[in-house]
Amino acid sequence: MTTSGPQIERAYETPFIRQFNIFMPNRVGRLSELLTLLDEAEVEVAGLSVVDSADWAVVRMIFTDVGRARVKITDAGVSFTESDVLAVALDDIDTFSRVCKAIVAAELNIQFAYPLFIRHNDYPVLAFHTDDHVLTAQVLTKRGFTLLDHEDM
């Protein structure tokens, strides 16, 4: 006779969006060249953040079509990595403040955040990364926040 424990119907799926972390020399015109390349391929940029130093810049970008963006950037020989970030719809003036309070209550840290160019149901959207995006997503979902994935874009 075999005994089994409780069965789980479905594992929790974290809603996330894919971010490209593009490494480029910090030179005049380099970002413009990259954006022109993406425009020519009809790759829509949904979000952008630039962190620079004297010699190099990390450009964080979110695209509405991840596959097309990946192909175009790879074909251009641009160095990049990919990572998951969370995106939350800011449906009220105090939504970001409430998001921060929920994250702090769970003892998590926001490592970076930036607004996206897109809107969700006419609300602004914020992309952010924490030290544990799965736990962050669970905490925020439980508290009723709207987290987006690429299908929402």
C-alpha cells in the first residue's frame, strides 16, 4: 500500500517581464545608434534605464517583443544579458508607496526601479527588481496589486 501526501494542483507562476541588460561604451551617440537599429527592425521599447560610469554604461531595456529584440541585438553583436523584473500597475496616487511598504514588511529590498513607457488600463507601470522576485510577487499579489507579464504588454 502506498501513501502519498497532499497533492499540489499547480505550482505558483511568478508574473514577470524580461529585461535586457545591454553593455556599451559610454560614448556620444551609442544609445542613439542602438535605438535606430531597433527602430529599423520595428522593435518597440517599452522601458529604458541608463546607468553609466566614465567608460561603460548599462542600459536596461524592456521590449514589447522579446524574441525580435533578442534576435536584432544578437545579430548586431551587442553584449547583453537578460533578467526577470516585476512590473506593477500604479492604479492610484499612493500605489508605489503601498508597494514599498509591502516589500519592506516582507523584509525585501528594491535593488532598482524605473517607469515604463507603456500603460496598463490607462495606469502608469513601474518595473522593479528586488532581492527575491518570487517572494515579492507572492506578497504583492496577496495584497491585491496588479503585476504584469509580457502578455499584458
